[in-house]
Amino acid sequence: MKTWNDKRYHSLNYFLREKFNEKVYKISLDAGFSCPNRDGTLNGTGCIFCSERGSGDFAGDRNFSIQKQFDDISAMMEKKWKNGKYIAYFQAYTNTYAEPLVLREKYQEAISQEGVVALSIATRPDCLGEEVLEVLSEFRGKVYTFVELGLQTVSDRTGRMINRGYDLPVFEKAVSRLRALDIDVVVHVIFGLPGETRDDMLRTVKYLAGMNIQGVKFHLLHLMKDTPMVHLYERGKLVFLEMEEYVSLVAESIALLPEHMVIHRTTGDAPRDLLIGPMWSLNKWEVLNAIDDYFRKHDLYQGKNYRETKDNRGQRPLEGENK
């Protein structure tokens, strides 16, 4: 059985220590961008689970410059950890949704901060036109750069229900174009989306196991106040996952993924004052420890069950499953 230091999966912490020979932290930034799924280009409401801060609830304040945000957040982190380097993480909203000149200015300001060794850009697969890709390629030549894409689910049916705004072929094209530039891709997956079964969630993971991607982020669906998804909850159309369900899903999913894929996240949290549920998610360390315990108890580790999926590399879901 392969392990990654004290973990049974290829953790982001392990990957970064191997790559940079020291601890590396993310500095989450809000560059003031919008999203085509919010500004009326595609839709005016966004994905139904997305908060008013565009999934950047723990990012810096967009009213301040990138440098000011970086200084404020890094100063707070240094109170806990005295040494380390940084990833400049453009987290809030769609971080390739601007003119190329603006993107260059924002990215350059971020990587110019002392201690920055990497650039992470969260965006949508439908916001990666030729000029944007050219900018990303430029920065890949300056610093380790990776792009985070919010797929959430392989099901286009679910994608339309959550108002994702694009279908699977758009995601596949984005991955292909990024990889052609040798830019690493990290994919976000959400467990607990309305109407999805355990098999649906595992189908997403099996699909990703065959894709040319370099990392995965697992998220628990959080219901937050003032999001469109609240209406589904009030009508009984949304049932929260129990902690035990989520823990087993994450561990079983990681066992399906090849060893080289980096697990960037196994759980997350939402602001306490906005969270409607599931409330157990606020106990983040308890969830993380439970995932590690599940791996040990069931003798699982990343890649153990990858043989079950590797013969269908990149195979798309059956047509009926994706409508």
C-alpha cells in the first residue's frame, strides 16, 4: 500500500512540499470580477448554490487592491505559521472573465508579492477563449500555474437543474485546451446536489478518473441563506447528506482515482452566519479525522480501486444518463 506521509491519499500538502520543499499556503483573493452566469450574459442568478460572494466567502475584500488583500491575509496566517510560501488564489466569481489586459494586471500584481510561488485561478470552462488562454500560458512561463474548473457533476441533467450554464462537452474542450498548454487542471466536485444518488456521485468520480486532469476538490453541498437553492429546500426537494454518508463517499471516491491526481480538498465549510445546513459540516476537523479513520478501517487508499475504472478512460456517461 502506498502512502503519502501520514495520508492514504495524495494530499495537496504532500504535493506542495515535494514541489517547493517547504510549507505552502493559499491566499484567497477577490479581484472584483463578475460571472457570465450572474451578469445577464447567461443568466442573472448564477448557480443555485452559489453565495452572494461568488464562492469567495473566505477571500479578501474586493474593495481593496490585490496587494492590500494579500498583505492582510498573509499577516493573519503568519500568526499561526511563521514560515512558508504562498499560492495566490483567485477564488471569488469567475477569474478569467475580464479583458486580457485586466487579467494580466491582476495576475502580475498577485505573483509579484513576496513569497508567492504559484498562481491558482478558479473559473468556468466556458470562459477560456483564445486570448485568455494566451494570458494563462504567459503566466505558466513565470510561475507554477493551475486552473480550477467547477464541474460539480458529470450529469448535464443535474447541471441544468443547478443552473450551471454549460454542458459536458464545454468542460471537455476546456480541459483539452488547457492541457495542450501544459497547464494543470483541478476539478471541483460537489456531493449532495439535489436529486443525485450515491451512484450518480460515484459516476462523476469514475469519469474524472479517466480524464487528463491533475487534481480534484471534493465539496459537500452547503445550503446558504439568500441562495436560489433555499426554495428547493423549503419545498422538500433537497435532503442533506449525513456526515457518515459524506465521509464514505469521499474515501470510496479517492480509492477510484489514480495515484498521480492530487486531492486538493476533502471537505470545506461555509460561514456560520450564512449556513442553513448541514450543520455538522462546521466541525471541519471532525470530518477530516473521520475520513482518515474510514480509510484505515476499510483498508482503502488512493488508487486501490482504480483498476475498475482505468479501462474506460475519459468515457462519457451514457446518453440517457446525461439528459
